[in-house]
Amino acid sequence: MLDDLLQYHELPEADGFVATVIQGVQRQQRTRRLILAGTGLLGAVFGVAGAVLLSDDIAQLVIQVMTGKDAIYTGLSILMSVGVMGWLLHDESSLSA
């Protein structure tokens, strides 16, 4: 029933205006898809490059902090950060139900 209501009951005019508009819309859609694909690919490349370049440094930092005497402070700061984020974002999740 809804398809019948939303359906065009008249055909568009037979001139070239409709064809020109449709071609313009399709060109814009192709351009948007190309831009989204390009920026997504560029972001993926930067993400992989950052992970590769920083993975050794981050692993060394975590090992150094966890084996040293600052492990308790690191653990407490992580716990406090999670607590603050939970307190700030409790409306966004089902925690307040």
C-alpha cells in the first residue's frame, strides 16, 4: 500500500532536462563515493603506519612501567580514568537503568 502511495503516477517529461539532472546527480554520487573511498584508504594507510611505527615504543613503555615501582600509580590512574568516563557517559549506556 505504501509503495502505491509513494509511486509516481505520471511519467516525467520527455525532454533532455530530466536526463541532464539525473546525470548530474549520478556524477555527484560517483564523486562522493570516490572521495569517501580515497579518504578512507588514506586513513587506513596512516593508521597502519602509525601502528607499525609506534608498536615497539608503546610495548617498551608498558613493560617498563609495569615492571617498575610506578605500576600501582599507573593502575590507579587507569582505574580513575575509566571511572570518570563511566560517570560522564552513564546516560549513553544502559548503566543507569
